[in-house]
Amino acid sequence: MGRGVTVAASPEPAWIVPAPDHPPNEPPARVAQAHSLATRSLADVTAQEVDFLWTGRIPYGKLTVIAGDPDVGKSYLSMAIAAAVTLGARLPDDDRDRPPADVLIASYEDDAEDTLRPRADRLGVDPSRVTIIEGTTGPDGKIRPFCAADVDLLAAELDRLNNPRLLIIDPVAAWVGGGVDTYRDNEVRAALEGMRRLAAERDIAVVLVMHLRKSAASNALARLSGSGAYGQLVRSALLAGRDPDDDSRCALAHIKHNLSAKQSTIGYRIDHLGLTWTGVVRDLDGERLAGHDPDDQRSALGEAEEFLASMLDAGPRSAGDILTDANRAGIAEKTLRRARKLLGVTSSKAGFAGGWQWSLPEDGQGAP
């Protein structure tokens, strides 16, 4: 290192580079650090109990996921929850009364006129308490999609409302934005951090609706689509699905519960009348709804093949990211590499300084 230069990670204070006429026997002046570690003593922290919009299932001030395969009614479920909030009505398996409150909905797949409003009417929603976020307006007057970068604008909207208690983002992958790789933990965490802080500061419940990945996984939570950071950051996760033995029966199961005991699975039915809660279901849990049959004898290698094929369906991916996600899904590296060989997955360098990428064969067929 040159004279007067220190490494950024060094615990020693930074130094000013001495001027040419600086006395040789005197140390350079110290420079104040631009950043410092923010800390506080645990003795100064006041313990607080977590409050819930839906007891045990949807906490205020935190992020919650509702996940499921297509056509199980995830959006309908979120609207049914919104209905209870706007009316001050009780949700199933919950004995607490709450005053009517305001709801915000950012929907990227359903139109307000032909889908959201008809559903809301069937469910008895108070429409005067629901705000639909249609996007953001720029200086040119054009409406652009509402995304993770717009948390400050969302905060201003919360200030305008009388009693906002619930925000629904459906689906969360669309809100995170096209510039974020939803399979990279660091990018997903960065995108969600602003919303996580806003939820805590304003004490509102945030429900993120998302899909399940097609590939198998070691447990229901690992089936959440995209990066494992989704399942790690949310404090509660609910999985919607169909009874594998009776396709007409649907249920909502509690698959992650950091802030409460695991709650009962709740049945529901969707028909021309809307969504009807059918009460506690004793014989279904998240694992069965996710397709994990305890009597399933499918091999670990077959699971790894399905996982790898799903990861590479959309194109080449970083080998390091794949190995990381496989580990979170409970797939051993040795098993994953065997699956790679069976599928004929190829490996190539991503540019001069890039890392290794895996991709499926161009003809889509695995090795013989």
C-alpha cells in the first residue's frame, strides 16, 4: 500500500494522504469515518407483543405470503380477507372483533372493472374502503407500473387514508420489477426491504400473493416460486391448494409461523356465489396440499431432475445459484450433479469474467 492509504475493511481510522511538504516526523491528520455502526443496548428495547389482522396467520407490521398453484383461488382468498377488513367482520377460526379498516390492492393480472369489482360485490366488500393502485404517474402524465422502487409514494398514500390496515400485492413477482432476478437472494431481499420497513413503521399487514414452482421440493415452503428469500423474509406463509383425494375441496394451510403457533387448515369453496369458508379441516395440511404424499416413493434423483429442469426452463442460470437453491430445497449436491448428467445439462462460461452457467440441451432432450 502507498503512504497514507489504508484498506477499507481495516478497523484503524482512515488517514489523509500527506501533502508533499508535510513534516516527515508528524503523523497525518485523522479523517472522520463517513459511516459508523448503528447499535443500541437490548436493555433499551421495550418488548412488544405482535398483533394480528387474522389471529396467528396474518400479522400487522410484517410480510405474509399466500401461495398456490394456478386456479386455486389465491386472488379470491385475498379479496375475501379484504372483505372482512373493510366490514370489521371476523375471519374463520378467529374470535377477535376489529373495527372496519381501509385496504389497498395492487393487482397485476385482474382488471378492476370485470374482475375485482364483481368479486368484491359478491363478497360484500365495502368498496369505499378499498383503494386500487393502478400505477404511478410521472411528470409527463403517463401511468407506469407500481413497483418496489415506489415505496415512498406508497407511504404518502397511506398518510392520505383514514385507517389503512392491509396491503395486497398480487402477484409479488410483478411488483418486484423486471430489473430484479427473482431467483437471486440478494436482489429479492433488496427489493423487499423497503416494503418490510414500511409495514413495520405503519403497522400494516402486507399480503404477497405468489405462485408455486412446478418442480418438487423437500417441503411445502420450498415450493414458493423464485428465490428462497421470499420464504425466509416473510413471517407467515399460507398455502392454498386442492385436496389430492377430492378435487372439489380447497383449503388454506399455515406452512410458516415465526410469530405464532401453527394454525389450523381452513377449507373454502368458490362457486358462482363467490367464496365461502367451510371451516377447519383436520385431515389436510400444507404438505398434502403441496402434493407431498407420505406414501410417495419417488426417488431423490427424480426429485432433483424435476427441480433442475424447472430451474432451466426459462434459459441458462448461474451454477452457483442453482446449487444454492437446491441446497435450500433439500437436494444434495451429489444428487443434483447426477440429475444434471441425466438431463444432459451443459456448462459454459458467461463472458470473460463471468461465472459458469448451466443450460438444457438446445433440442430440449436429455442425455441418453
